[in-house]
Amino acid sequence: MPQFSGGPVQFMTYDDMEYKRGDGWFLSYTKIAGIIVVFIIGVVAAGFLGWYINSLPKKKPYEILDLQNDGIEDTDDVDESISPFIRPLKYRLELTPIIDMNGPSRLIGHVYIDFQVNDTISLNKLSLNVKNITVTSYKLSLLDLEENKKPLRKRRRRGTTDVINNVNQGNDTTSVSRTMCSIENDVVISLSENETLVYDENVTNSWENRSSDEEANVTLSNYALVSDTDKIDDSNVDEIIQFESVPPAVSPGNASSQIQITQYDIDADKEVHTIYLGSRIQQGIYLLEIEYDLLIDEHIFFIGSYNSSGEGKWLMGTKLKESGARCLFPVFDDTVNKSVISVSVARPKEMTVLSNMPLRSLRDTSDNSMVVDTFDDSLPISPHNLAFVMGHIEAMNTTFVGDTEVVATFWCESNRSSEEIYLFDKLNSVVVNLIDVFLTSYPYPKLDVVSLPPGIDENMGNPGLIALKQSLFYTSKKSPRVTKADALKVLINLVGQQWLDEFMNVNRTDAWIFESLLVYIQHVIVQQIDSSLDLSDSFITDVQLHVMEIDGYSISRPFHENANYHLWQSLNYEHAKGACLIRMLHGAIGDTDFRNGYKKLITRWKHNNTDITDFMNILAEEAMELPSGVSLQDTMNSWISQGGYPFITVIRNYEEESATIYQEQFALDRPFESISKFWHISLSYANNNSNWSSPATIWFPPEPKITLDGIGSNESWVLFNVNKTGFYRVHYDETNWMLLKLALTENHELFPPETRASLVDDVFSLAEIGLMKYDTAFEFIKYMQMKERHYLPWGAFMRHMFKLNRLLYETPVFTDFQEFIARFVSPLYSEVGSKLEEGSALTVTAVKLACAFDHSQCLDWSKNVSEVVNSIHEIVPSYIRDTFYCTIARYGTRREWNYFMERIKSTEDEEEKKRLLSSFACFQTPWILQFILNDILHEERFEEDEMSVILNAFSQNPAAAQVAFRFVRANWQEIAQRFLGSYKVLKSFVLSMMNGLTTEQDLQDLQMFRENNYDSMKGTRYAAALVEANGNFETTWLKHSLPQIESMLKEETKRFASP
């Protein structure tokens, strides 16, 4: 029975009665307290968990990041015209370089700018582009337009210099007088006050065609200068550097023509100087004088010594295409306007100065220690096309340019013995072939070809003046074929720039329509100039396959209009892709329409600016054979406005002799997804009854599929993309692949070499994304081992084998694969590997393949040569030396590392030095690779270009790429701080990690690294996305394709081992 007592009811039982739970439930105070505690703990835990999750880096898929625009300026950030109502008519430059080979060099400059104000509203300020220039004086005057138009000759005395109030240096008024410096003793000297100008509006040069300027309110010919004096008047000053190109100025007595300058501002970030005027200026023509000085650095000039014997022979010159004219002199909108430019340069007597135009006059200074060279006025050109070189050079030979009376002069270092120059004999053929391409005559009055010092590893082209690396300049008839081919291609490109340079100034990205044309035609006409080189269409292996590899990811960027000015050097890849598109366009519209289109573009826009819209409109006018409904502009826009490229799949209906053709994007990193991108494609195709020179063509609109009838009989193979003129890859049904394989086995020469290379590339590219098995791909190209002896198919094969070698590096079958490929290339290497002196493209390919896959004969050759340290240059030709160095490094340890370091210290040849530097990544020893990266980050041993050479090679070697992957992630903040603003080096660090990711964990680590350092990776984010995309490809490939390779190699090993 229950007992009750006061207070809470307590249930007590003293017998075996059973109690059943009724409806409801009961909680004691203890249970309630426990529940509350648990609830509070849960809330706190949830809070901590939420905080922790939010603190983790959020993975942003790279599609939604600003990767497409990384390194590209936003529309709002693109430089607008800083002086939209001003037209610069002429720049007159007086320059005195002061070169010190053992210390900092500088340049003293004086620029006179004749400009026209077109604004109906008066202006109270002027803005100029200026970078890293110290201005010492400004002066502004109004020119009497009516006086300029008189055909009389005038001489005017130069007026006094205005006083400038520099707000950036305080409010003190400083009067800066015009001074110049003697190069020899660095003595400050004043210029004569009675310099004169002789000018005549009717004077023009016979070679100039000024019809394009006739519409101008004031013709540029009004500003062409001539001189009628031969001597200087040094009666007033004992030491004078006399420049003759003193511009017309107002009479010093006419004070109203002087315009007061009240102050000027310097915006270093925007690279703009703004001059504020004391009174507003109206429409008219004005003269702005600016005195300045600047330090000569490697971004603006090159300076190199011809020898290390202490004789002090050197050469310096401008690199304004890279830096912009604003680094040499103040300019109005240096990427917009074209102007006449006149140059005078002061030099020591023992030196020579060359510029874009012929030398007009030279004068001695009063002490006879200096000479002032004055050059003819240029045609209207972009300021960054201005160039001059100065140094110890002399003319070694002259010839006429093509069939004209224009003289071309080859210049080399002083007192060098006369040598046979291969390019000298080929120059006429180069010009004749280029005239045939452009259908216009050579556009300048002269051409100078200069040999650069061995320390300069780049070629430079400017109107009327080109400079070649020494190794190319001195190429002889006895040089290896590949060396002659390289030299000839470079000469074609540089001479071709004489026609096209003037168009490459407004939108630097639009310049691809001209830059890319040169990349393309240098490969087309090289065989026409020298058939002994046996090059066929080297464009496929040299350019197109490389571009397709880079462009083969889902995140590939389209051509863009607003390239960051500071990053425009990175557009070389885009020029290469543009060359592929221009080659495709050439094939689509035909040779005649293509040539006529470029001729019309060049002649119509001579001395003016053009862009991609003009280019497409003019080509559309010429392309008369396009089928109805096909728009050339829409066709090209489908390739320009989206990244990547398609692969088409041809599924034949053999009974009906038709085919269904599909298109989709080729994407290495998303092989099992269909990406909805479509292109206008000009499909060329042939069968066993076709004529290769005139294949059939059908236009594939931007839609998923089309049907094609009458494609060929059941027994006939069908092949699309004849000679790989199209920028796409092709897949076929199994039966058609079998028909193609049988045809190649029976008679591979039935197919042109370009088409055979295309087939080799297609089968292995399709295997990479899982559309073809690897044993099928290797069976398809089996004929090559004993029959194929053209370098194009072997070049395509080599590219894919190098890639497979990297993919298999850390797999158990790596050694088996190396042995398999070594056996495959052994017959080829035995035939041509020893013909190093001949140096054909096939020899190069055979040696590279044999050495990369540890062919015993190649390893023995490398070992034997390396023991003869002092004779390497004589034994190993330069074209194969990088392969030799990499082979030595791959098996090297401390001894070989010390050898490399000593070689780098002792070599003066920058080209040879870069071969050694690119071999650093071939070492397999981790401590050496780690040391190299630490050295780049913490020491000052290498220049930035050399750093990029080293880092770019890391991605081509798996061991190096893996070390770089760990190093860059661990040291990124220090890297970003050390190389702040040096996008080239930063990108090289990021891309050095390419091919260093092989696991899912690696991908996660990269994603976390990218998100944690998002802000500091500006300018390199797209590079990081490419590394991630390649990592996605590699991990997917190892998962799906590695078993195929293992199975194939296992069977191959059994077959090879059987008697």
C-alpha cells in the first residue's frame, strides 16, 4: 500500500504489486536538469563546430572565380586616352647616352613635341605618359600656323626656359636650365643659344607616300626637317654638344606666344605627368619642350659586351616594344597616336649609331671628342617602334633589298674577320617572298641587320632596324640544317615586321592578327626559300600541337581585348594560337582571297590604326567563295569569343555511304563530360579516291551534329582535317580507324606527312581522354617503327611519349615503359642518331627520344662526351646541347652539379647559359632541386629571365615538379613579397608545380593553398587554375588509363621475352 507523508508524494512499495504506465510521462527535477545541461553543451558544441567549419578555406570552383579575367584589365581600368583632343604631329629627340659598363648608365634627353589641339573647348592642362623619367624643365609655346605655312626658310633663336612650380617637391620655384653631358668625362656643358632650324613644308623624301595624311588639317610633311648647314658655330661656348634638330620656336620678343606653366603633377602609378597651364589654350599648333634624364636599365635598353678580353667593345640599344615609349621620352598617348619622329644621338667618335631611318648628317663637337648623328624623319609610326643602337660595330656587307634600290647593310662587331653569312645570301629571297605575301613593296628606305653581343639572348625587330642573336647572325652554309632553319625563320619574322609593325599599337591583343600572321608565314615560306632544309610544314609540330596541349582544358580562355599592359609579354601563346586560327582561315577561304585581304588591310590602314573588326570586314569582302548563309565574321567570332577547341566524331553509315558528325569541346580535365560549346568549323575531308591538294569541304554550323551524304564506299577510308589545317581533333568509328590503319601499313606515303602527323596526334589525344584504348593507339602507329622516316609524325609521337613518361614516373611500370619506347625508337636512332653534323629535324627527334628513354647508345655517348670537358662545344652541336646537358643531369649528383655551376659562371654566352639553366630541373636528387629553388628565392645569383628559364623547366620533369609543388606552397608569401610586381617570375613559380600533382590529396592541398593565398595570387590565379586542371587530368588518367598501360606492357614484355 502506498504511504503518504507531508511534502512531495513518494511512492514506496512493499509488496509485489505491478504498476502500469498510463498516458503521459513523468520527469524528475534531476532529469530536467540533465536535459538542460546536455542542451547547453550541444549549443556550445554546435557553435564551435560552426566557427571551425567557417574558418576552413571555402573551395571556390575555378569556373566562378575571376580566372577568365585574371591578368586582364577590367573595362573600367583600361587606359583611356589621357589627351583625347591632342594630336601629336612630331617628336624631335636629342639623346645623349652615358654608358658605364661597370656601373649605372644614364641618358640625358631633350624632346620637342609639335602637337595640334582639336578641342572646340579650350584646355587648361596637358597630360603625357611618362615612366621612370626625371623631368628637369618644361616649356610651352604657341606656334604661328600661318608662319609655318610659308614656303620661306626661317631661322629663330631659342627662347628662354620657363620656370616650373613642382608641387611634388614643395612650393619652391626652381629654374632649370638646359644642360647636356659629355660621355667621356661627364662634364656638364651648356648648349649654344644660337641653334637654328631650317624647314620647308614642300620638302619630302622621294620614298615617302604621304597620301594617307592628306585629310589632316595640318599635314605631317610640314614637320619634315632638312638642313642646309654643315658646321656648327662654337664661338660662344668652348665645349658644345650641338644638335641640329632644334624646332621652330616663337620669337623671344613675342611674350604673348609663351604660355606659362604653373605646376605639374606626377602620378607614378598611372604613369602620367599632368602640366597645368597659366592660361587656357585654344585650337592651334603648339610646341612643348621637355628636358629630362633617366637611368638606363634592362627593361628599356639592352647593353652587352662583345668579348671578355678587356677591350671594352659593346653594344647598347632600345627595347621600347617591351617597355613602351613612355620609358624613353614623354609622349601623348603612346599606345594610340602615330607621329613623325626625328632622332639625334650624341656618341663617341669610335662608335656607330643606327636608327630606324637613314643617317642625314653628322657633326663633330667643338672638342672633336663627340659626334652628333641626326637621322631622317620617319614615316608616321607608333612611338614604341622607335629604335636606335650605339656601339662598336662596323658594316661588313651590303646588298639590295629584293628588286628595289633599298640598301640592306649587315653590321658586326668592330675588327671581326669577314665570315660567310648564310642569312646574307637569303635576304633577297626573304623579301621577295614577303612581297608576294603582302602584295606591296618594301615600306622603308633602308634596312640594317645587326649582330647582337653573345650576352643578349633575344631578337629584336623595328622599322628599318633589326637585331639578331649572334648564334643566328653567324649561321653559315655549313651549319646544321635545323640551325639554318631556325635562323631563316627568325629573319622572315623580323623582316615581315617591316610591313606590319605600324599596326601593332592600339589594342595590343588585337595585334595577334598581324603577329600571328608572321608566326604562320615564317613556317610556310621557309621551304620556298631553301628547299634543302626539307622542312615541309613544320608549323604542326613547332606550333599547333603545343598550342592544342595548352588550350586543351575546360577553363581555356578566349582571346580578350583588354590585355594588361604590364603583362602583354605573356601574349606569345595567344599569338601562337592566333597563327593556328589564321592558318585555318587561309585554308577555308583560299590563297587568293587570303592574300588580297591582307593587302587591302595593309594599304587601307597605312599609318593609321586598325582592329579585329576591320580585319574581318575586309576579309569578308574578299571571301567570295563562301557558301550561302556562312558569315566569315560569325565563323571567326566562334573561335575568338570562346576558349578551347572542338573534337569532331565521325560515325559512318556504311550501307548508305553517309556519316553523322558530332562536335563537342576537347577537355583533358573533364574527359567524361559533354561540354556544350560549339564552333563554326570548315571541315575538309578526303577518301582513297580524293586529290590531297583539293579536298572536299563542308561547313559545320555551331550545333551538336550534322549529316553528310556521299562520303565514300564501304571499302574506302574517310579522313577529316586534311593536313591538320583545322584547329580541332577527329575521332572515327572503329571500322574507319581500322581502314586507316590498314592503309598506313600498306603504304603510309599515300598520306601527306602533315596528315600522318595529325593521325598520330589524334589517336594519342583521344586515348588521353578515354575514347581510345592505348593498345589500339600503339597498334595504329606500329608501322612507324620500321617505315616512317619523316620528322613530322615522329615529332607528334615524341610529344605524346614525353607526356606519358611524366604520367608514369611514379608507377611500377615506369621502367618497363622506358624500355618499350627505347626498343621502338632504336631502329630510327641507329639510322640517323649519329648524323649530328647534318642536323636534320629527324636527327634531333631521334636523339631526344633515345636520350629521354635511356637508350644505351645515347647514354654511352653522353658519358663519353662529358669526360672531354673542354671539347663539348666542338663535339656537341648547339641545337642538341640541351638534350646532352639534361641527360648528364638526370644521373648526376654533387659532382655533376658542381660542374654545371662552374660552367654557368664561366660562360659569357647567354644562350649557352640558358641551356645549362634549363637542365637544372633534370636532376633527380631532391636536395639539389630544393637548393635551386632556395637559391632563386633568397639569392641574387640569377636575372629574372634566367629564373623563368629554370622554373619553366621544372614542370617538364616530374621529380622537379613535385619538389616545386611542396616548395611553392610552403614559401608562397615570401615568394609573392620578393617578386612583387614581377608577374613573369610569379607565374613561373606557380606553373613549376604543373605535373607535380598525382593524388586526390595533392588536389585538395592545391585548392586550400589557392584559397588561402587568393589575394596575393593576383596575376597568377589562372596559372594556378591550369595547374589544378592538369592535376584533375592526371588523377583521372591514373585511375582509368593506367590499368590499360600496365596490361599492354605486360603483354609486350611476354612477347619480347619469348624466343
